[in-house]
Amino acid sequence: MTTQRANVWATLETKFATSRDGTRIVYRQVGHGPSLVVLHGTMSSGYNHLELAQALADTFTVYLPDRRGRGLSGPHGEGYGLEKEVQDLDALLAETGAQDVFGVSSGGLILLRALGSLPALGRAAIYEAPLPTGDDAAPTAALERIDRELAQQRPAAALITGMIAGEMEPPLVRAMPRWLLERLATSAISREDRLGSGDYVPMKALAPTLRYDFQLVVEMRGKLETVPSIANEVLLLGGSKSPAYLKRGLDALEKALSRAQRVQLPGLDHAASWNRDRGGKPNPVAFELRRFFAEERP
């Protein structure tokens, strides 16, 4: 599957949209039919969702962008924030003619913000956007720690901080001391440097992007009150094995959105939409996306 997927990826033409500040946002195109943009989340790029795109290719033309700062797209640049990401999505919609978008994790936060400001958006599906609820200060604390660790040239430490703050660590990891986790992460980065990461963006390159994704989470604090103004149809997806705080975010969105559908996928977690060799199970996600986006509307 990995070799077959890589061969498919190598045949895809790289296209780009130009955002308002001149940043190029590179994307690939898979399939035929109505257009659907897949907006990836943390620690990933467009390639992480190639198997999902292939599962949808018989029904949709799927666009897989690399968000700014990842893959072949331009850098985050000065003044980075949610508004820049929304402008990038706006440029993608204009370039591709797409209206429907699937946002995963932090990509879901961007989509939420865009739904209130981009008239070109149609239907939206969101997979476990890490929407802060209440007075949770954890994202701010994690962002500050990640900034310190990156300034100290400790990408492995930043990766561990992001994993723990996102509650993505396996149960065994929770019992390990930080120094050991950092040593193991350093070893994994070194091994990837030697052997390569294939078409995936390497961990060392993704580690600095963590601070930007946590910045998006911090920016979205207190924004839940703006959600009821969203009139678009929205599909809220989540996995039964995902962290409780992600489920609370979906609960809040389900209550706030006037035209929301909620589906919990049994046995799946936060990585469900990714390729299989990165812990994903994209077929159940593709089934729900096809049902939602292909359904006839009056």
C-alpha cells in the first residue's frame, strides 16, 4: 500500500493558489466529480490524507493542500494567525472553484472561523476541532512551553509537549518521565533523518509548526458565541476513542450550530482520517463524507 500510494502521489501535478499576502499554497488534485477541499491539521500535510482522497475519488474531485509552513507551500510569515489561514482557504476556493470543505483538527478551527466570513463556502465537515471551552488555560501554557523548547533547539521536547497537551500519548507513555520521552523522540527524529520519511513531511520540520497550531487554538478561545450565526450545513465527526476534551468541543458545537449533524465513529481516534500507516482508518470517514456531501439538496 505504501509503495502504491507513493507512486500515485508522484503522478499528481502540483498546483498552487496565491494568498492575499503573496504566499503560495500548493495543492494536489485527486478524482472526478464535485469539488471537496481537505484541510489537514497538526503534524501533517496534504499527503497524510491521500488514502482518504482515493477512497472518495470515484465521487469527488478532492483537493489536498499543504497548509502554509508545510510541504511545498510558503512559510507562515509575519503576522501569522487565523486570519492568514482563512485567506489561504479563500484563495484555494477561488482557484479551484470548490465550495465544500472538510477540516481536520486545527484545520477544523480554520474552517469554523472561515464559515463566518467566506460567502463562497458551502457545506462543511469538521473532524474534532480542538475548540477551547470554558477557562481552559492549557493551550496557552503549552504554546509558551513549545516556544521555549524551540528557542532552545529542542524539537523533540516540543513534540512531547504537543503530544501531552493534545492528550495523544499512548497509555504506556503517560507513565514515562519527560527526560526519557525526550530521549526517545530525539532517537526517532535521528532515525527518520537517516532513513527518510518518504513523502511525509519529517518530524523535525513539523515540530516548529506546533507553535502555530497551538496559536490557532488560543485564538479560538471565547469564539464559541460567534458560532450560532453560521447558517451552513455542518457535519461534526469524531471518534469514540478520542480524548474527552475533543468530545466536549463537539458537544458545544452541536448545541451552537443551527444546522449540524453529529456522527461518532466507533473504535476510531483523532488520527482516523490519516493514511493507514500513520494510524488512520480513512474508509469509515470517507463513508460519512460521501453521505453528507453527495446528498441531494433542494
